[in-house]
Amino acid sequence: MTALLAFSPSSQLAVNVLDAHSLLAAFGVLGVGVVMFAETGLLIGFFLPGDSLLFTAGLLCTGGGSGRGVQLSLAPLLVAAAVGALAGAQCGYLLGRRAGGALLARGRSARLHEGAQRAEELLERYGHAKAIVLARFVPVVRTVLNPLAGALRVPARTFTLWQVVGGLVWSLGLTLAGYGLGSSIPNVDRYLLPLVAVIVMVSLLPLATELLRSRRSAKAKEARG
């Protein structure tokens, strides 16, 4: 999925919204805040590359992307990432509280519905606090859990407290991880794509683990039955 953005009458820049480096090159720190808000607060943002965007942005604060014209400042980046992630989650919760389950029911994406199922399982298995924090690290689930928590009437104080904890750990943690790696490895820009691929794979591990546990549990029940 790409979008064309005109910066002048004579020039256009193609922005791939699925590619972290393309988003950062086009929008910089502001883009990080917007993507964090959209991915965690709006169901239409479930496909956005939150994990890889945060990690790549942190890495580029060290000058690792200067060869490709991208240079970010760490302090504004941390603020944008945190504000976008926290405001987005709270917005998603409020939308779910007002619209109820109808908000998720209207979605046509199979991936979105699968994420909603995983989010509901997290809430049932781990309770509100742990589920809200864990969901931040699972793609798609972190998008749908917020409105789902609102629809299920999770207490506002409980949700707000733990979404702030999870949001700060996730957004600041990944950003600082990228910054730390970029600061310690010379010419880290050469390894940007493999590093982002690793981050994406690691971010999928919690979801894969939950799927594996669910399948084993289902098989065990069938065996006992």
C-alpha cells in the first residue's frame, strides 16, 4: 500500500506506509506520533509497522540513516512516540466504550477478527492489568484490545493505569533499544533491514506462543473427551 504526497508542484514522494524507513523519511518524528496513535487507537491502523517504526526511528537518531537523508533527534522522538501510543490507546478505549462490540463487528478483516479473539483470550486468561500490558507487544492485538476493553467495560482507572505502563515500556523501550544499538555498532545502517526483520519476528513471538498454547489446550481437551 502506497500513498503519493506532493511537496511541490513539480515533485512527488512515494510513501510506503508499510515501510518504517519510508515513513520516517517522509514525516520524521511527527509521523511516529501519528502512526502510534493510528495503530493503537484506530482499527484501520492495525496493519501499520509499529514495532519496526519505533526501533528504526531510535536507530536513526544516532546518525545511522544520515547516508539516506534521515536524521532524527532522540528527545522529540521519545515524546512523540509516548504521546501517540498513550493517546491512541485511550482513544481506542473510549471508542469501544461508546460503540460497544458493534465497532469490532463491523470490521471485515479476518486478521482483525483474529486479533480480537486473541485480545479477548488475553483478558480472560491474565486479567485486565497483565493483558493490557502484554497486548502492547503483540501486533494487531494492541490495536483491538483497547476498544475491546472499552466494550467489555474494563474500569477506566484500571485501563488507564496499565495502558500507560505498557505504552511507556513498549514505545520508549523499543525506541531506546534502537538508539542503543545504533550507538554501539559502527555503520549500523548497513544492517538496518535484517535488524528490522528480527524485531518484527520477535514481536510476533508472543502471539505465536499463545496460538501454540491454545492448540495444545484444545488437543488436550479432545484427548480427555
